[in-house]
Amino acid sequence: ELIDGYRGEKQEEFNNMALSKGGSEGSASAKLQAETNAEISQMQARFQSNAQKAVDVLLSKCCEVSLEVPTARVRSTQKEYGVVSVM
């Protein structure tokens, strides 16, 4: 009986506290959602402004290909096929 009474009191305190906190959590949740949406909008704007720059960098790197065959590769190919070099 004593334990059940104590448990009932504590449960009542908990329920009251949960109800009182519940009202403020709704506004906190809305505030957090608004902040999140603002941050997402900022990130999307930064992405849009930087997307073309990223493409330009990638394209410039693709065009920086060296067409010279390394000497070591030439020698190894010649050795593999038994070609005598006259270098």
C-alpha cells in the first residue's frame, strides 16, 4: 500500500512535468525546424553558386593530361617484345 501510494505520487509528478514541458517543446521543435530549413536553404544556395566552379576545376584537370610516354614504360615494352633500343 505504501509503495503503491508513493508510486502514484511520483507518477502524478512525472505526468504533470511531462505535460508542462510538452507545451514548450512544441515551440522549441518549430524553432529547430525553422533553423534547419534556413541552414538547408543556405547550403543549397552555396551548392548552386559553387557547382559550376567545381565542374570547371574538374574539366581543367581532365585537360592536363601528359601525352609523353615515360622512358621506363618504353624500355619495359621494348624489353618485353625483344626490341633493341638505339637510344
